[in-house]
Amino acid sequence: MVIRLALLILMALAGPVAAQGARSQGSPAPDQVPLLAQPGARAPSGPARASAPLAPGEARLLILHDHGNPVVAEMVRLTLRGEYDLTVSLESLTFPASDDYDWMQIDRDRWFQERIGGRMIQIFERDIALFPRRAGDLTVGPLTHQLTNITRGGAREEVRVTSAPARLTVKPFPHAGRPMTARRLVLTDELSAPPGRLAKDDILTRRVTIEALGAMAHHLPPRPDISQPWLISFTLPETRETIPTPDGPVARVVWEWQMRPRTGEPGVLPAIPFPWLDTDSRRIEIAAMAPIPFGFAGFSAASGAGSGAGQGAAIAALAGLGALAGAGLVLRGRWPAAGRRLRARRAGPQAAALRAAAGRGDLLALRAAAARDLAWRGEAGVRRRDLLAQLDRQIYGAPAPGFDARGWAERWLGR
């Protein structure tokens, strides 16, 4: 009895020691944790499951996931869970690389005791963030955990425990742009000085940071081209990194430019939008770099411009045009408010495509036709936003039985 109690104490101590050794792969140092990561808000690792009892000396390895039908580039949280009625002294488990997905370990390994079937069983868990690269069926595993077990007689024996494979169905990314998904995304756009009141020799520094929880650094967009004929700009080296946290990896990119106008005439850098999928709401959102109006504080009529008030009005007008130009990159073909109201009362050029996709039961084609119709109308309104969310849940979430695609299309086209 005393020997068995001593073994249990050693096992409890062995788990944390092994976990500490994995920290460099799974957790950042405390001063590296980004703002998007909220300690203590661990994401669920899948639906609760009751483990079946183990026979004496039995061992099993499971691959659990939090959802089985992600879109391209969406994070799937895998938990590798081992349940061992063994006394494990050494272990080795390698997660396989593949052309079909990206992955990283996001937390340290966990070893602990859990009561299963009335007996205390040794449990192993490892959290993996997996990101599918393409649409279609995706198989992960099988995986093999190599263990060294200490028998009742004190001998060491090698044990190999192999899991069943996990299968996912990956959907296409629901937007024509570059796939980018996140649970939360924050874009900050910082300027070193007011751009519309620069002195003659002033240099404006612009620093843009994008941080996304549930993404990897290479999923974030490439640095945009901000060059303009009237602007002198110098580009500083890009910073791009992925920081593992227990809630998922945080991707961060930092762009920095130093800029000044060639002359004092007002000019504007247009807005630059970045579409991304909010994986919680299942909606496409837009994060945008703001338009920047440029001008010299001392530029006046002697330099070829009007009064200071006239310059301010010109800068404001250019800023408005820049914002419209940036929005046009995502919302091409939209009219002003009056035109949008007129279009809201018409069936629109996508009516035939919507009805055809609904008749075939092709929900992805129906979603694409709805997106084109939405771009043509220029605004969604509460009713169509709710319908779009319903369709997205049907495609990318848990599908409801008996979904009426034809009825959905008619409600979308209704006034």
C-alpha cells in the first residue's frame, strides 16, 4: 500500500515536470502575451464526453475536435487525449506535418489523474490549433503515442498506443478575397502627426498593426502598396509573428512607412479594406486602414492654393473621396443612398441565379448569389442580415433539418 501511494505521488509530480519542458513550444513568456489573449478564457475543446471504462492495463488515444466543418483557414482546436491504465515514465508523440493543413501546439502538455469507471486513470492531453489549407475532406492521423510503462514488478516495457483518424469536412471560404479568419481581429492605424498640417520638412510616420486571435501570421494580408505620384514614401521592414496562447495562436503583423508630400498641394491616401470571417458570428467583417488627407500648414495662395480655409475644405473633400475609393474595393457597384433605396424595391439581376441555386439545393452557390445581390443593392438591412446569418449557420454551422432553400430565396428577394 505504501509503495503504491509513493508511485501515485511520483506520477503526479512527473506530469508537471514534463509539461514544464514543453512550455517553449506551447506558451509565450508572460510579457509576450498579446492583448487579444485573455488568460483564463480557455476555448472549449469539444462536446463533453463520458469515457468508457478501461480494462486493467488498457490504454487508448483519442483525437477530439471542437467542430468538424470549418472553412478554409479557420482554426480547428484539436485535443489529443490519452487515457492510460499504466504507470508511464517516458513518452513521445509527434504530430504529423501535411500539405493539407498548418498546425501548431498552443499550450503545454497536461498529465493528471481522472476517475474513470471507479478507478484512477492517468490522463494525457495536448492542444493543437489546426488550419485547413483547402476545401474538401480532411483526415488527421492516425497518431501513435510511444510510452514506457513500469510494470507491477518494476520492469520497463515499451507500449505503442495508436488513435483512430479524425475526419473533417472543410468548406470554401465564403468570400472572393484572400481567406482570413479570426475569433477577434483588431487593426490599429497610428500617425506621428496631423497629416493635414505638416510643416515644410516634416516627415509623417504611419504604423499599422493587425492582431488576430485564432490565426497564423501568414494568414494576415500582405503589406499594401500605398504609393502615389504626389507622395514620397519609405517602407520600413515588416514585423510578422505568431504567438501561441491557450485560447489559440495570435497572429500579428506591423507595417510602418515614413511619408511626405512632394509639394504642398493637398492629397489623400485612400482607405484600404481587409475582409475577414468572424468565426463566432459567421459573418464577413471589414477591417480598414483609414484614408489620410495630406497638406502643408503653410501652403497658401502664394504657393498656388487658396486660403487656409479653402485648403481645409479641399483636404476634407479629398478625404471623403479617399474613403469612397477604399470602400469601392469591397463594395463595387454600390450607388448613393437614393440609388440604394430604389434597388431595394427591385428583384435585381441575381434573382434568376438565386432561384436556380435554391432549386438545386446548392447552398454555396446560393450564398455566392446572395453576396453578389447584396453588393448590387448597396446595403443589407436587418431582414437580409438575419437571412444571411441563417444561411451561414446552415452552411458553416450545425445544419437545421428541413431547411427550405426555395423559401429562403423568395424571402431574400421579397420587399
